[in-house]
Amino acid sequence: MQKSVFLEDLDAFSYREVLGSGEAMVLIPVGSLEQHGPHLPLGTDTVLSSRFAEGVARQVGALVAQPIAYGYKSQQKSGGGNHLAGTTSLDGTTLIGMVRNLVKSFLNQGVRHLVLINGHFENYQFLYEGIDLALEDLGIKPGAEQSVLLLSYWDFVSQDTLSQVYPDGFPGWEIEHGGVLETSLMLHLEPARVAMDRLVDGPPAVLPRFDRLPVVTERTPATGCLSSAAGSSAAKGSLLYAQVIEDLVADIVGELVREPAAAAARH
């Protein structure tokens, strides 16, 4: 039976042994509780970031921490808007503080590398700020052995994969909310949580090049989705997941995993 990669399943003494190796890597999924239309669950962002973290951890020998399941405020041009029912958000200061505390805690315990895998567009700069402040608090400077990687999984989707998933042309990341990419991934990874019979096909959202506050609510499509999920499939989700995992692993290993000989030479 394969050992769990989830930190919550380990006892404290087994975790100490992992830390004692000096090479411990912990992945933190980051998502949100946000509406994704009538066909996807509110936890879609957290589910996807967690499943990508699990897939990577199994290949690189890392552990997956419990996710940050609430995210920064949904914005109208990327997530439909914070005014929509079900979207339950943190303000920037709170998210920064959470990340700052988690990074300090894990690094103080002796984790060598942290990797935050983001699944909610609006989170990114607040995650960056929390990490940066934590490293400043700890006095960790460039060249230090401990480090943190921050990434969003969609940045690893290749152009070749996009052309296969969107044969009629990719509509653009700015309106990929509740659309083909997220729906296909969920059909592959969590099909029981997708209600394809509730999918509403319609034209993509047309939004201005500026943000207006308070939002003009009628600019968000009634579904809350910014593009249609018509054409989604588990096969497309499988393609997306496999390709992204492969590229994530390659980058993380290339950046963080030391060659045994090099590691031995340092001791």
C-alpha cells in the first residue's frame, strides 16, 4: 500500500524523521471558495490545486500540507465578482498574514523547500507578499539553502495542449473561469462533483478594459462563468493534468532537487 503524501496523515514523529533528512519539501495548495457556475462546486480552485500538489508530491517525494481553502476577493474580470453568492473571500491583509505565518512555521521546523501551488487567479500577489515578508522576518537572503517557490498551475499548460483542448481557438486566460479547462480537469479528477446537465452554453463575457467599483453587476453573465464549458471532456482533462504534472515535476526537480553527489559534497 502506497504511503500517504498528505501531511495530515503523518504522526509527528514520522514527520520529524522527514525533517531530519535536511531535504524535506512541502507543497501547499492554495484555492478559494468561489462560485463556478451551476455545474461546478464552490471548491473547484482548492480541489484542483490540491490534486496537482498530490500528483507532484508522489513523483518528487514531497508532502502536501492542508490547503489554504479561502482566497482573495473574486474580481469581475477574472472570477465573476465578489458579489456573487457562494464566493466567500479574504481581504488581502488576511491572506498575506496567513501565508506569512505558514511560511515561517514550516521553515522554522526545518522544511528545506516550500512550494505554493495556486489555483485562484486573484491570490497571486498576496501570496508573493506573504512569502516575501516571511523570508524577511526569518532573515533568509538570496543564496540561502531554504527557499519558497510560488506558481499557478495554469502557467504550465503548453501551447500544444491548449490547441488540443481548444481546437477552435483559445479564448484567453482572462475569461477562463468555469470554462472548458476547469470543467475538463474536474471531469477527469472529480467527475462525481460535476453536473454537466446543469451546464449553460453561452457567449463569452464581454468586459471593459478597466475595473469599476462598485461593480456593475449586470456585466457578469448570469451563470457566473466568463466562458462556456461546452466541449469539456474527461479526455481533455486527462491530457491537461498529465502534461501539467510532467512540466511541474520537471521544473521543481530542476530547481530544487539536488543531485546525490552534489548533496554529499556539501557535508
